[in-house]
Amino acid sequence: MTDENKSILMIPGVGKAAKADFLNLGISTFKDLLSLSPRAYEDRREERRLNSSSTMDATVYCRIRIERKDYIPSKRGGRTLKILAHDDDGSILELYCFNRDFLDKSLHIGSEYYISATVSKMRGIYRAGSFEIKTRAEELGFGRILPVYPLSGNLSQKGVRSAVDYALSALSPIQDELPYSLYEKYGLMHHSQAFYTLHHPKEIEDVKKARRTLAFTELFYMELETTREKNYVRKGTPVITGLEKRLIASLPFSLTADQERALTEIRKDLDSSAPMNRLLEGDVGSGKTLVAWISALHEISKGAQVAFMAPTELLAKQHAENAASLLQPLGIRICYLTGAISQKGRTLLLKALASGDVDLAIGTHALFTDDVTFKNLRYVIIDEQHRFGVEQRGSLMRKAKDPNLLSMTATPIPRSLALTFFSNLDLSLIKTKPSGRLPITTYLVSERKREDMFKAIEVEFKRGHQAYFVYPRIEEDEDGSIKAVERMYEDLKEIYPGYKSGMVHSRLKDDEKIDILNRFKNGEYSYLVSTSVIEVGIDIPNATCIVIEHADRFGLAALHQLRGRVGRSSLPSYCFLVYSDGISDDAKERLRVMKQTNDGFIIAERDLAIRGPGEISGFKQSGFLKLKFASLVEDTDLIALAKKEAEKVSKEDKGLIKAENAILRKHIKENIL
């Protein structure tokens, strides 16, 4: 075991109880302690006397003289030690020693002490119940900048500082983790200096440089890990096959420039000797699925089979129906496979897949079960890829030898996340909407404006258009404070007595959901009452209004996806975000963002800034987010630099056998492999 991996139990004063508290902070080794980033710093280089505190709960560091000690009765029949003192300016301070009667014996009237305290002021007298008091200034860190660490359980700042200092001393000198050329190139601190500065800065500005070094190191190794397998170059001009040309010619519209660009990138990958690993990121309604179908024809033209996997039966069914209308006229043989298929039908489908009588298989996770085999699977397309686990995706990929993979998402991903988490994927973006689409007008609706909203939607009904009403729950809670689908389905019938409606939610069987959605699509219903089950993949051009109740309870990504159910034609469309009184500041900010822009990529960046990277796009659940120093919001420049340097190393020395990369080889062996 290297010293940095030694247990914190080796540190004097850290027992089993303290170890448990440290574990709650993610700390179990000496190296973990060094990487414990202070949440703030206290500048105690200059004395801060009582009269300098201009706000409630201000912090002071100063010398005091004790004048008197008393005990005052408490409400529960006990007593509390109160100490009266003054500082060098004569300002009076009352110290309330809750559960600290032992100070009566150790603090003496007429003696001077040094104190760090959080004080408030009342009738000209300063008071403090939280304080540290010592006989010598240096014991309180006077004259220097002190780190303030996150705490857990019974840990104290003094105890954590002592443990960190022990680890710093034990590991000194700390080995560098980057090639020496990078320190000079980017003005980075060497790692011994960076860690020492993080915990013992001489100037606050020094902390920024130390954090920058440690953040760059984190990002560099993350990028290096994901780019070492990606050292190939796509060359040549791809050929557009006859099947692709026929499909494109049959469309009643032209492809957007973004769709054309994405197809060119995908075709180059498909024609390369190296397997494709590409993420197709398309904003809501941008036409990414059409790009997938055209690219599928590129491989089918070569005699290959294609598998298209969707996260739900509802979405898979809609994809299958759309693919059938577009591709079957071209002679493409399509099958639809989900867990709901009967055993007899499943047997026939499996036989057709194994014999090569199916060109395109569309389905859910049923596609990667053990009994599914393909004759010549060469291309796998995964829709809403973040909804599948790594093992699920891998199970489907293993049904072919080095297949091409296209992962798709309609959830825009912030650039910094894409650079960091998808460095091993090539990235294609589709931002522009098909021509003729109008921006969706978004209204923020308070409770008192609800009636006006209902009237505006009825105008759309009279024009022959349709609407969605979305609620966060199926059933009401006990106090009825949250509007729910089943109750509002009945209430809306009274508001719109002359119009037919349907209702969908997660408790309905998939066949029922599909039937109701088809009826809505065919115009049998004027409006649909739903939960967020309609969030992804529902495409009904005649729907021009969507009402999202309790919009403050939805995240930005979900709101953007739901809003994307309208605005799917040249008709003007409207989104009504209904909110309650007393919502949080974060919720207010999310709603403001939705009103300001229709651009999913801008929304994703704002979502990242509001909620942080761990809460969006499933990254928190993935367990992939392990950054201690880097910020995906503030360090976009470092992400780009780290990616650039990692790709350079991977390209020039994939095996890390050069002498200058020995430090990388050693670090990866000890910390990553």
C-alpha cells in the first residue's frame, strides 16, 4: 500500500467514530484528506475587533480581557455560564458558554485571551454563543489564512485541520501527476505546492492557482481515459446510396443544413474500417430520428442488419409506425419486438432475424435478451441513450462483431458535459428546426390568471386545433394541494363541455396508451390529459397548446421536452406554465428561462448553472461524476485544454511508453487501472 492510500485510522486522534464521520465526507485515505477542498477561508491575518462587525452573525478575531463571570438560570431549570469581557477598544462582549461550565475554572477574571467568535449586537452589547478562546494568538491561527472545511457528525474544524496537516507532512514531498512540460506551458503549480497552498494559502489569490492545477489534473486524466481508444481519422467523401436518395427525394421538405452535416459525419464513420461510436444530439423537433432512418438505409444497402432500441414500448411503437410509413415503400423489411409480443409471434420474429429476413429491428430492451440473434447485425441505434444502463447497451452490442453505434438524445447536453462525459464519442449536433416552424410562445400563469388561460385554449379548439394538459400526479394527495390527472380529467370536462378528451398515464397498459394517442392524433379528441408520460417522442402536428400544471415542480430538461410536444408544424403554438404562490428562487429562475428562450442548448447551459451537473441528464445516478476540484460550469476553458492535451498524448504515445509520459503510466497504474 502506498502512503497516500493509508487509512485515516493511522492518523493520531482519528478513531473509529471519527473515521465514520470522515467516511460521510467521502474520506478514507490520506490522499482523500489532501483532496478535501475547503468550502471557505477565514482571513485572520489582521485583528478584527468587535466594533468592526457591521452585520448580525459577524466573525471577529481579537484579544479580550475578562471582567466578570456569572451563572444565569435556563428555562429548563439548569444554568448557563455567562462571561463578561471587553476588547482593546473597550467594546463589551457577553459570552454564553452553553454546556461549557469547565471554562469557569480555566478562564480567569482580569486575564487576557484571544477569541474567534460569531457575534451579534443588542443594545450596544455584543453577544456570542459560538466561539473559540485560547491563551495564545497563534493557537487560533491569528496572522494567517485558515481553511474552513465541510464537517460531518462530531468532526470539528480543529480536528480536520490537524488531520489534513498530518497527511500533508506524511506525504511530503507529493509527487507530480502531469508531464513536466504542462506545468510550464499552462502556468500550473507543482502538486506539492498546489496541495499545500490549498490548505495553507499565503494569499487568497493563491488558492485559485492551486485549484486550477488540481482541476486541470482531474480533467486531464478523465479525458485521457476516454480518448486513448479514439485515435483514428475518418477520411474520404462518403457515397450516398440509392435507397437514401429515394427516401430523401420522397420527403415533402428539404433536410436542414444540420441534418445534412450530421448525415455526412455518420456516413464517413459507417464507411470507415473503425467502428463508429457517435452521439447524435438533436433539440426537440429537430428531426434527428429521420437522420437515423436515412443512415440505417446506408448500412442496409450493404446487406447489413440494423437494430433500433427505444426506452419504452410507447416510443418504440411510434418509431416502428413512422419507420413503416417511410421505409416499407422502399422495400425495407421491418420488425417490431417488445416484451408484449406473443410467444408465437416472437418465435417467428426471432427466426426471421436469425435468417436475415429482417433489415431493421425496432424494439425495447427485448432486443438484447439472450434468445435474440442476428444474421448480420452491423449497426445499432439507441434512442434516448441515457435511459439505458451500460450493461443493457453492451448486451445489444455484443450481438454483433464490432458494430457501429449511434447513440441519440433529444435532451440537449451542455457543451462542458459533452466534452467531459462523451469524450470517447464523436458528436453530431442538430440545432436548427425544419423550415416553417415558429417559436413556441410561452406564458407564465399564476393561479389568478387560470381562467384567462382556459379561454385562450378554447379559441384554439374553435380553430380546430388540439391541446395537452399535463399534471405531475395520477391521483390527488390527501390535502388536494397538487392537481392530478384523474381529478382534472373530470374537471376539464365541465370547463370544456363541448369537446371530447382522452387521458393517459403510466398505469395504463401500453396498448391502451397507444390507442388513446392514435385517437388523439386522428383528431377524435380535442385535448389530452396526461402525466409526463408524453414527455418524449409524441409527434402530433395539430396540437398547438400545452398546459403544464405545477410547472415549478419540473426540471428545465423535462419542461423543455414537454413543451416540445407542440410547435411541430407551421401553426403558431403556445405553452402555459402554471405555478403556485411561494415557489423557490430556483423554480422562479427555471420558469424565467423557459419564457426567455426556445433554444434547448441555452436551456441546458442554464440548467447546469442552476442545478449543477450531478442533477441533470442522469449523471448523478450514473456514478460517473467524481470531480473534486473542477467545475463543469466555470472551468469550460480547462475542459477544452485538458481534452486537447489528452488527445495529443493518446495520438502520439497511446501506450504511454515514452520517457516523458512515465509519470502518466505510473499514475494510471496506481489510481485508475
